[in-house]
Amino acid sequence: MDSFTFTTFSTFKLENVQLRENKKHSILYPYLAYNYIGDILLAFADMTLKRIKKGRKLPL
């Protein structure tokens, strides 16, 4: 197959590499922090909401 498509994760990594190569660290580091911290918080929120929906106790 001749076509190539990027996944969301590969696009994210490509953007990180491009920002680093272009020495745009003032953009790169907050971008990484917001993405990784945001992903963890959203995953935790998802687990919490699913527990509430099922009537279980919260993990805290």
C-alpha cells in the first residue's frame, strides 16, 4: 500500500520533534506538560465517573 497515515500519537510525537529541532523550548515544554498531565487527569475523571455511574465507592 502506497499511502501513509499518521495516528494521533505519531502526530503528537512528530510535533514534539519538530519543536525540539527548531529550538522552540518555550512552546515544547508547556505543550508536553499540558498534554501528559491533562491525559492523566482525564483518565482519572473517566474512571471516577464510571464508578459513580455504577454506584461504587470512589477510589479516594
